[in-house]
Amino acid sequence: MTSTPPDPHASSSSDVAVRRRAPAAERNRDAILAVLERVLPGTGTVLEIASGTGQHAVHCVAALTGIVWQPSDPSADACASIAAWRAHAQLPNLAAPLALDVTADDWGIGEVAAVVCINMIHIAPWQAVEGLFRGAAARLGAGGVLYLYGPYRRNGAYTAPSNEAFDAQLRANDPRWGVRDLEAVQTLAATNGFTFVEIVDMPANNFSVVFRKEG
């Protein structure tokens, strides 16, 4: 009687437990990927800020085979989840996660071709938004892309009642959080040497916002 060799891609129960899942990531990943396929460069390193569970990293890098995707997060638990997704997916162009705090001067990485930040700036203090733009500007060359995804207020108004309720919930959890004014984000971007490229309507009253580093 012969035994079957173990499957190197099989997941252990402990691995599945570490690989966290966010329902929102599963819902929005295809819509986000459709925009990223259009706006990201075809080659180079793409740094993802606040990668969270790691689901977006795995989903995007499987389609964007010409780039190296560098996930990151300040949370040790999130980095463990990202590492578990990476081990499960076995994708050669997905790098090990970086423990990265955007408010720090040293991000542990040099120049990159693009920076992607999904659902972070409303669940962080404004100091983190400032750190994101400052750090991205320091690491992107001329023409480099900065992509943001999430809800925004536009012209001082909420785009949907659900976003107003979400904003109240965020501020109740932490008064430093909240749905950001797009115009304030655009002003911050310009201060750091970015040009606004486009805003794309996304599902569930979210937006993709694309900036490009000036030459």
C-alpha cells in the first residue's frame, strides 16, 4: 500500500485560521482590479499600503503578472494574514509583507513604480493621510501612480445617506477617523507634488481616485 504525498498547496487548519477574510474585499476586488489594470504601469514594484487581510494583494497580483506586488501593514496580525495568503497562493510576484507605518520616515523600501491604498484614509487619523502622501512622493518617480479607494465627501456633502451613517460610526469609534473631503485630499496631493488624474465611481458609493507624481 502506497501513501499519497502531501499537497504543497493544501491549507492546514492553522493556516486557514490565520488567513483572515473581509467580506468587503471579496465584493469590491474585481471592480478595483478593473481600474488598476488600466492605470498601473505594466512593470515595476507596486507598494500596497495597509494591505489588511491580504486578499486584494493575492487577487490583483494573480492578474498583474508583470509587476511585483509589495504588501504592507502596521499590524502584526495583518502581516501574518498576508503571509498566510502568500504561502497559500504561491505567486512568484507577491513579496513578503512589510511592517510599515506611513507616519514613519523610514518605510523600509526605496523607489517604487506605484502606490496603492485601499480603504485606509477614513480609518486612520489625518496624520496618517499626510504621511501617506509624503512617503509616496518620496518613493515615486516622475509619472508614478498613487491610487486610493474608499468613500469620500464631495463639495462638502455626503454622496449617499449610507456614507453619512458610516462617517458617524467611524467618528464614534475614534474622533480622528472619518469620511474625508475629496477636495482636502486633492489639496494635500498637490502640496506633495501630485497631479489629480481622475475619479471613478465604484460600487457601494465608493470611489477610485488616481494621482500621478509630477515630473
